[in-house]
Amino acid sequence: MKSLFLLFTVLGSMSLSAQVLEVNLEDVKSLEEAKRLGITEQMIQSKIQSSKSDVLKSFEIDDQRDLELKSIQVKIADAKMLKTATEEDCISCSQRSITTSASIDSQSKSVLEAVGQLKEVKAAPKGVLFVTWGYNRGFHTKSDITVKTPDGKIVIKDAVGVDRPSKFSLKYLKPSKFSVPQYNLKVGYWFSKDSKFGIGAGTDHMKWVFDEQQQYDIEGHFNKPLWVRGEQKDFEEIKAGKDASFLMLEHTDGYNYPYLEALYRESLLATKRVDIDFVAGGGAGLLVPKTRTRVADREDSGQYRDIDNKFKVAGFGVHADVSLMIKYKKKNGVSFFVKPTVRGVAGKINNALYLGSEDGSISQSVIYTLEPSVNIGTEIPLSIINNPEKRMRRREARKLRKMKKLEQEENKELTLEQLQEKMNS
């Protein structure tokens, strides 16, 4: 009988949310005897701490925090045995509902029922959320630029594009300035703390600036003369001179790439406080640039530029990347990490704004970008955000404080029935 009660107390201590616990006494006489014996709430949970680990191990349960017990039904045949068991080493307690029943089962059947109910435990949320923030550089391949305007079409072959990183400045620590440099932002989810798989969503704020100072093969036609290095020339003369300085084109606010991706990781090192993971990812997204343009068809061309620009979905992209995630872990499961990353992006601009209007358009052939970045971030287990065990512990702690206060006020030991009546009042 002692062993049965031991199992009962351990299972009772493992409940993490709203459960039902029934203790069926043999008959009315046994119930009256239990009341006479003064079976208190403290006695119901004897030997929890000393025996909990052994019982968990016997059922091959590694971590009781990941359990959510739905219900338990244990039948006690003799209230005297309950009294005897609970008088030994009672070190912790927790409030439970007690009901009576006329049904009688053998000890073996009671144990089997308790074990059967244990198998109905439900895994608590095991996922891990993460957020990263960092800064990048972009190294772009050449691409063909096609500018369609009301005055004609201009094609520049193998145009060179570069990024434009902002110089380091403390002013970028201001929240209003975070998005000025070339940054990376991502949020994601690992399916469990040990899962190799996850998903992520983020955006890369890159920049692409046309280098108009080089010589290019120029095609197309344009109906107006253009200003080139202080001289007015017709378009055929400009094509022969391979001088594209009449065109300003930049995606500097920026060459934005919001995306979704799938993630895979492998552990390279795991210690008590430090982990190093290899992480690979791949996904796809949109290109949403804020494009600035100028075509020098009049002398004051320096002022003839798009200053009222706006974001536009102008294309799409795909990417793949690899990272090292170097993590420092806290005791509660939260971790902080540094993550150097190298990403490859293939982007296709189809319809960027020309001079901020729909009167023309800009398209480019595929731009391949090598994007190294350094990111910092944090991982937060869902059990920290949504932890029914902690909520239950707080509720139980409040109840215990209230019970102790009631006992001190009345300076006498209350029966469990009396305690329940006062707690529910």
C-alpha cells in the first residue's frame, strides 16, 4: 500500500495545468476514519522530493517540465495506510480535489490505472523562437540595365553596381537611425530546443549603386540630346563614346529583400554554457527597392532626380546561406549569440520606378550578390513564454501562503475538508 501511495504522490506533484485527481476510499467508514485521523493537505503529498526522480526514471521520463498531466485516478483501500505513509518525511504539499466513491479495486489494478493515465501525458511546447539583427556588405555581379522612358529606351550592357555602406557612427544606435546602414533582420523558430530544423522570415536591406564612370556598350534610342560631362551630345554620339555618365541609377533605400526560408543546423560543440552550431538556410522572397534615377536631358541635370521616391515590389529573388552560431546559454534556457553569415542572393529587377512615376520603368538582368554579414541575436524557448508549470507553482504558492495564514489564525490543525472549504470561500 505504501508503494501505491508513493506513486500517487509523485504523479500528483507532476501536474502542470488543470487536472482531475480522484482518491476513492473504500467505504463511508474509511472516510470517517480518515477525517478522524486528521488527514490534512500536507499529508497527501508525502515523500515527493525523495521519490520523484526514481518514479520518473522507471517510466523513462527525462524531464518532468515537458509533461502535461491530463488526469489521475488512484484508489486507496485503507485510510489508515494513508495516515501511516504520510506521517513519514512529509516535505512538500500541493492542493488537490478529493472526491469519494463506493467502487473498490485491488492494489494491482489501481497501479495499472495510474500508469495508464500517465501514458496520456501531453508534450508541452518545445519550440524555440529567435531574433537576429546585423549589418552586411554586398558584392554584386554585372547586369544589363534597361531604362524605358517616354523619350526612348536605353540599354547599358554589363553595368557595374556597388554597395554603399554607411560609415560607423554612434548616431545609428538611435532607433530612428537603425535602418540607415545596410542591415539584416530575421525572426525564426526551431521546432524544439534540439531540433535540426527550423523556419525563418526576414529582410536584407542591401544597396546597389550604378558606377556610371566606366565605359559601357550602350544600345537603344533616345529622342533628346543628353548632357555628358558638361557637353550636350546626341544619343548616337554618346553610344559611340561609351559614356554612361548621363544616367544616375541607385537602389539605395534600398535594394530590399524580404524573404521566407527553411533552416538546418548541426551542433559542432555543446557545453554547459557555450554551444557552436553550423546553420544552413535557403529561401525566396521579393525585391522591394526605393529607386533613385536621373537622365541628364537638360543642363541642370544635377537637380533632375527622383526625390519623392517610394517603395515598390519590383522583382524577386532566391538565396542560400551558411552561418556559425556561437551561443552563450543561461540557466533558464534563454541564449544569446553571435552569428557570422555568408549569403548568396540571386535577384531579378523587372519593373522599378523611373523618376518616381509610372511613365517609365527600369529592369535589370539577374544580379548575383555575395552578402557577408555579422549578426547578434537571442533564442527564447516557448516554455519561458508559455510555462504552465510556473503558473501552477505560483498558484500553489499563493494557496499555501493562504493556508498557512489560516492555520496560524486558528492555531490548530484543520482537516483537508475544512481547508478546502476555506480556500473556496
